[in-house]
Amino acid sequence: MIRFNGSEHRGELASISNTAVFWLREKQLYGTDIATAPRIIFNCPRAEEDRRADGEAAEPAQRTGEVVLRDGSRLPLTAVRGFLEAGVLTVTLPVGAAFSADVAEGGDPAQRTGAERDAEESGPVVYVPVDAISSIRLPGGDPRHAEAWQKLIDSHDEAEADRLVTSPRGAGSLDYLEGYLESLDAASATIIYQGEPLVASASRVYGILLAKPQRRGNDKAEAPAKPRRVGPHVSTRSGMLLISESLSLRRPGELAVVTRSGLSLLLPLAEVSEVNFIPSHVAFLSDLPARSSTRPLFGLPAGLPDAVELPAVQRDRAYWGGPLTVRRPQFSQLRKTFSKGLAVRTGGQIEYDLGGEFRALQATVGFAARDTGLRSVKLQIEVDGKLLCDRKLKDTLSPLELQFPVARAQKLVIRVERLEGLDGVLNLGDARLMR
């Protein structure tokens, strides 16, 4: 049984793809495209939903860890079996969560060790390419450190090294060492710190933050020349979120999912809770590979270089840190906060290769909350060499809702120039491309 648009549809799932869903009922084939059913809920667990609606608390979740991939996918884990063996991380998922359809490059299910076969008794084993991993939070961590962990993640995007994050004994804050992660298993983690290996007990390790592959010395890892196709987001009952590139019904009762980072999984349909097609229509600029300029920062203390180059654009946060906001000048205490978007400092520019797959660009444009002095800037949006936007913006104006056609466009350039007053930051909240 599946549900969409508030209606239940009984039958057996016959086919699912990035564009349509079909099911069989009494030997009759029914179907719908994703424009009609943007969110599909599987199995219709009405009893569970009704129980929660009546105020009964859900059962407490197991204190699992989590692997976050660079494409945004999230895999719950109950144990780490090995790291950097043939370039993969081997983890155990919660019982019934999922099982691997295609082993990551460098792995072979026929060559599993006895320990890995034993691990399958407590949960499925999945092999994740190391270069696809952004962070690893080990099971059993103190939930009181969740906010500190997120702050470390936010500050690590352009880091030159890995971070081994440790938790204190008793009260206290998280600490970390920067270096190169050499190994990680159920017992310990080893990081190369200032040229020397340091070993930490797994019981003291809260998590690992991995630098981007290029910064970890993987010269073969390069950013794609164009955005990879974004498919539906697949959620499971065990808390897994897969940002797919494609999905299909491999055989009755099993959903094959390939994530944008190349991880392939075969999920029992009974474990799938929702397929959300909405993201396949939308690509946020902050999630896409881009080329951006840098800006010098002057006036540093004596003894430091006269100027330090800083990125001219920040993604999904304010330029100087914190939430990405757009203020309303006529009501200075009011501001709108965005979880996605770009913060572009004056003098900054960012370029995207679109590949001709998008039809429109949309964004909410306004000044950062901290920019309260009188100033004006010029916003330019250029598509394939043609200026779609060339507007002078004053910080006394209300936020603008912008929308421009970009059908079949190959290149997008966004730049912000200072006209009057001090340097400032122009925020593009929910800046996105529509397919």
C-alpha cells in the first residue's frame, strides 16, 4: 500500500523511477508521474501515525552513530568494522535497516572476513567509499554534545586536515586533533598528528570529520565538471536518508538506490517509509560545485601578512558565521532565516556550469542582518554572457523575490559589487535552480 496526496492506494508496487510510479491492483496497472505525487509514503502505517497523533510517545530510538556522505545522505550505524581497507569504511547498520546491493569499489562480498560475517548477525554490513564520507559519528556518544558536534561540522568545510573529535570524561566540551586519519575500527582510531601516529580508544572518540578528498592527498578525486542529477530522497524506518541519483525496483519487494556519491544499496520495501521526489525538481546553488573568487582581508595585527585571502562566498550560513538571514529594514527587529543559500561579500563572484538541465533561477535577495550602515551594491546575474539582472540595491529596501529563466543555459555567473558606503554582504536565501 502507498499513499500520496492524502489518498491510500492498495496494490503491489510494479515500477518506480525518477519520473513515475506504477502499481498493480487486481491485475490492473495504475500509475502516476512525480508531478502528481511529489511525496510517496509506503505501507501506510496508519496505526503508528494514529498512535502518535493521540499523544502516545514513540519508542526511544537506539543510540546509533551516523555516517554522513558528501551528497547529504545519512546512514545510521551500530558499529564500525574497519576503515581505509581498500579505500572503504565497513559499518554495521541497525538490524533490518538495509543490505548492500553492490559493494563499494575495492570490496567484494564473496571475500568477507569471518568477523564481517558475524557482524551480519547483528545487522547488515555496508561498504562505504572513504572519499564519499564527510563525517562519522560513533555509536553511544553523549547527546548533550550534539550542538558542539554540529558547530565543528560547520567549521570544517574547507579544512585542510581530518579531525579526530574526542569526548571528555564526565562534563566538558568536545576536543579534537587535526591530522590525517590512518585507521578506525571498533577498538581504536589512529591519526597522524605532526608526523607521529596517535592512537585513541574508540570509547573516547565522539566522531571523525574527514577533509575533502583533494585535501587528503587524493589527486584522482576531482569535482565533477557539471552537477550530477538529483533524484528522489529515500527515507527508511531506521532513520536512513539517501540522496539518490536514481532508483528502481530491482525485483518484487526490493528497491535499488544509487546515491549521488555512487553508493549502491538494495532496500527491502518494508523498510522504506517515504520517497520524496520534490528535491529532484530543485537544486540549491549551495549544494552545486562552483568556482568562486576570494577577497583580501586587511587591517590584521602586526606580525601577520598585510592581507589574507578569504572566500568571497559562504554557503548555507552567514558570511561571518551563524544563520543565514535577510533583514527587513523597515522593521529592524524582523529578519528571515534560511537554511540554504549564499552569502556573497561585495567584490565577490561565483560561477556554475549548468549543463542545460535547468529552467529557472529563484532566490530571496537582501542584506545580511549585521549590515546596518548606509550602503548600496550592484547585483549582477549573467547567463551565457547575457545580463539577466543588473540592479542597484540599497540596504533600506525590502528583500526581493527574484526569478529568471535559464532554460538550456550552460553557464551562470553571480557577482556583487560595492557602489556606496562600506563593504557589505548580500544574501541570496533559498537560491535554487528549478528543473
